[in-house]
Amino acid sequence: MRVRVAFLLIFLFILFPTLSIAVDELYLTGKVINYEPDTGKIKIDVLSSSCKGVREFWTEKGLSKDLLINKVISFGIDSNHCDKFKIHKIRTPLLN
């Protein structure tokens, strides 16, 4: 019986690899203060309580500054928590 269960679990992980891969993201909302198109560095005044305050993030290079500055955006970062001393990468597109 245990062999069957083990075989079934292995088969499911091979068939559905998303079951074995966990992606941690923290979703935040904030107002864009500054964006550097050449480097992809963006400064956001985060309004979400889990990461409140002015923070810097990495995002896509070459976006339009005019479309981002002073806009309130929602975005996901590459972690499930906010670290003051790390510049997190934004994983969701800022402009659709």
C-alpha cells in the first residue's frame, strides 16, 4: 500500500511540477516617487502595512517615467516579506 502511495505522489509531481514548486510573492500598493529607466531602479512610497514607507525596488528597464511618476500602483515582489536592507525585485508588470 505504501509503495502505491509513494508511486502516486512521484507520478503527480512529475505530471504536475507546479505542485512541487512554491513561489513566494508579497503584493503591495504604493505611489511611485522616482524611476530611473536606464537602471530599472524605482522608488515607491509603499502604502501597504506589511512594508509601509519609502522603499527602492528593481523593475523593468526602459519604461516611460511619465506613466509611472506620481501613480498609485499594485505590484508583487520576489519575497513573502519586506526586508529594509534589501532592494527587492518587482515580479509583476507595472504597465499593462
